[in-house]
Amino acid sequence: MAEITDEFMKEMIAKMRHYCIVILKDGPNCNKGNAKKIVWEHGRRNFALRRDSILPIVFPVSDESDVSGIAVFNASLNETKKIMDEDPGVKAGIFVYEVHPCRGFPGDCLP
């Protein structure tokens, strides 16, 4: 493992940017009649947000918990809330969400 100096850490921390993490959970209508169709449109919207660099990271969660997904938004807290409030799955009560402001390093990516 490479040695990390204090100077390197200070340089990297200065480059951090603000993002928001969204934790998407099952809502009260997650198993109602047309949920699959609405979830499909939720996914289509995510692809559009991803294409526009607003939603660079999306993780659908596939365990048996009530967490449906985790996402990183390249937007402010208020912008992220506005985007999520307009999500078709949230509007239909299929999903509920939490938003958490965070910081990260620009250019980070998954291997």
C-alpha cells in the first residue's frame, strides 16, 4: 500500500466538491397494481438524469431490505429534493427517499 502524506491529503481534501446521496426506500404503494410500469418510467428518468450528468452514480439495491436504491447526485440539496419530488415513483408513493449532503472527489469512478 502506498504511503499517503499529510500534504497529499490536504491537497486532495481541497479538491473535494459537494454532492448529495439519495437513499431510495419502498413506499406505501410499492406493491400496488401498476407499480412496475411506474418504476420503468422512474428508470427512464434516471437514464436521462445520468445522460445530463446530474445523476452520475445509481445503485439499484437487490437485497430483501426496504432500500430500493442509492444514488449520487451532482446537485445541491434543494435541487436534489426538487428532482426527487418530481420522480414518478415518489409521486405515486412507490418510493420514499432520504437526501444527505456529502462531499467527494471529482472524477472518482467505479472500477
